[in-house]
Amino acid sequence: MPDTLIVAIEMQSITRRAAEPWLPGDSVKAAIGRAARALGIGYRRARSFWYCENVSVRAFEADQLRSAELAMLAQRQRRLTHELATIRARLDAADEAEARAAADRARREAASSGEPTGSGRMKPL
């Protein structure tokens, strides 16, 4: 496979990833426009990368798209890290609430059966 084709396919891949996320009802035209804005290139250039049409990629242009892709990936990583932290916090809070509820149930069951509730005090002999 010629190097020019490999670079063209790489640019196509970067352009298509730059259009993500796809929204319901999105058109290809809208996705190409979103990719062009994200990559800082014109619509026509993004369209030529998208469809791999007559693509002669200049070195500075390939570097520009690669840099833009890295910036997008870093931003996505920060967003996903934040989302994961939010999910973990929510799950931890749910686990704590469940543990408190289980402890409360155990205390009520012990109290209703006449067992000591574990107040921590010992009765004198």
C-alpha cells in the first residue's frame, strides 16, 4: 500500500473520529461540519478527508490533524475521568446507604428479639 494512501486513510480516520459523538438523526453533512470545526479545517477539506477523495496531504496539514486528534483525546480522557469519578462516588454513596440500612435492620431485629443491641456498655456483676 503506498504511503500516500496510508496517510489518507489516517486522515479519514481522524476526521471521522472528530465528528463523534453522533447524535440521533445526524446527517453525514452535519458530522463533516462538526469534524471540520473540531479540527480547524474547512468543510471542503474535511469532506475530502471523510471520503478519501483526491487527497494529497501536506505534511503540515497531517501534523495539524494529528495534534488536533491528540487534544481531542486528552479532552475526552479528562471528561471520562470526571464521569468515572462521579459514578464511583454515586456507587459508594449507595453502598454506604445500604450498609446503614442493613445495620439498622439488624439493630431492630435484635431489639425485637430481646437481644442486647450492642450499646457498648457492660452490666455490672
